Amino acid sequence: MDIFTTYSVRIDRFTRIFQDTVNWYRRSVDFFIRVILLEKEELFRLKTQTERVNAVERITVITSGRPEVKYNFGKEFYKFPSYYRRAAIAKALGSVSSYLSRLESWKKEAPETRGREPGLPKAGFTCPALYKKGCYVRLSDHTANIKVWVRNTWDWVTVNLRKSDADYIVRYCRNRKECVPVLRKRGKKWYLDFSFQEKAKLEEKKICNTRILAVDLGINNACTCCVMEADGTVAGRKFLSLPAENDCLDHAVGRLKKAQKNGAKRMPRLWAAANGINDNIAVRTASFIVEQAVKYNVDTVVFEHLDTSGKKKGSKKQRLHFWKAQYVQKMVTDKCEFKQCINVTIRNGGVLIVTLRRKPNRFEQNLLD
């Protein structure tokens, strides 16, 4: 089982020069999307991603042995780095493949029930992946070279990585495989998002020796957890109620309603406050569930599969809109995955099942004893 985690490292000093690089990359993705849509029948006959990327390069990139091509990429993108070009081709292939799948599903639906036709893919807010040696070279733990568009040409610049972020990666991700970083902007700062891969070995266990944690997520109360043995014996029952957080959320929603009645439309600060309180409730709920799973050394966490789609009705429709039940389920799944547990999500019989398989460590064994 492969586990992927991502850590962001802030880039110091530079705040403006990366925007031109990202703009060039997005324009190149749009160019390749147009080409792939025109040649989709030939390209998607190929089986592997490498064959498709090479096929796109054959019809867009001029070389010494290929003086003429059907779509000249270099005419608009002079001296565009090859690693950025291949990243843009891979991104465009993924976008077009997703678009074709959605279009095929849309055509299969009945005319009276299907919605609007899926729109053509675009680069949007995609960010470039920095392939090593070609676009990104690590000089030390706190410095790196990145190839960017600066002074009307593609050149290398040396960037300083924030020490606290870089030291965290060195300390906790030393034994993991480092993947290609991605250049992203958050607010006014630029970051390198490093992805790390590690393998977790799964442990098999008989059903008769398993223990489950059944979780009931509520709207007013956060959750109710019940630990049961395979023979039906209840080993523990825990409740989580967050009255202070729920009261703060009610006040935040009340301020939103009052502002809307007075004619306000956007209210970004009020929405940010309400969403922040709601996220805090979801995070605390997920952490509580995982803590109980570790404390009782359970093998399976069972959630009720709640379908909250569609139009909400009734007096509590505002609370239903803010209810993050699926977000809590996903967060519990990710936390179990990070703790090197098996992550199996089964939607069958109206429940969402997250299965855990691992031996307790010394700290957890002391809790059990």
C-alpha cells in the first residue's frame, strides 16, 4: 500500500518573478489541450502515457531530424524548457481524458434528466511540476535552483526555503521517497509543495478476533462512538459534544442572516469566520474518532453512509448546509492512512467502512493495559 503526503515549503524573498513562469506554463497547457482535442482519435489509441506524450511531441516540436510539424509549438513558445513542455503535455492529456469520460457519461444519460453538456477543458489555475535536474536542483537543505522566466528569458534563480519548513521535512521525511515538487501561490507567498511516498505493509487478521468502532455523526452533537467485539460485547462508549463551538457557529450564522437581511451580498469576513469555526468542529471530531480507534485498538471504523445531496428542507436546513459529515469521514480515512493503517472504503449496505490493520505501539499498549 502506497501512502502519499504533501508538505509545503515557503520560498523567501521572491514574490513576483514566478507569476510569469506560471502564466507561460498555463498558456502551454491550453495550446496542448487544443492540439489533443483535434488529434484525440489517434492519440488515445495508444496505451501508455509515455507513448501519448511522445506522439504529441512528434506533431508539435521541431527538431533537426523533423524540420516541419503539423502544429508548431516553438513559434509561440520560443526556447520553452523541455521539462516544462512535457509536464504541460501530461497535464493536457489528463484534462482531455477526463473531459472525454464526462462527455461519454453525459451522452448515456436520458435527455430529460441530464444537465448541461460538459464544457471544454482549460488550464485554469493549474501549476507547474518542477522536474528534477531540468527545472529544479536542490543545492542544500535550505536552498535550491529553479528555472523560471526572468529578464525575458528562461534562466536559473537561487531561492531560499524557509528554515522551519525545510527542517521539518529533513526530520520527519528522511526515510520517504521525495517526488517532484509543484510551484504554487497561496495569498501573496509562493510555495514548493513536496510530495512524499512511503509503503505500508498490511497485516491480516481473522474476523473472529476483530473489534469495531461504530460512529454516529450528528448535527447538534458532534459524534457518538461505540466499541464492540466480534461477539457483540460493548467494550466502550464515548460521546463528543462541542457546545462552545456550536454556540459560536450559531452566532456566526446569525450575523450572516442579519447582514443578508440588511442587503449585504458578499460578506467575505463573516463567511470566513463561520467556515473557520465549522472546519474546527470537523477537525476536532475526526481527531476524537481516531483517538478512540487507537485507544481501543479497533480493526474497523464504521460510519453511516449519509447522502446529503439535493435540496435541504425544514427548520434545520442551514445546519445541514454547514454539516461536514463527509469531510469528517474523509479526514478519518486520511488520518488512518497516515498512521500506516489499511484504508479500505466500501460503500455497501448504507455504511462507509474504514478498516484498520496494524499492531499497537508501546504508547498505545500502555493505554490498553
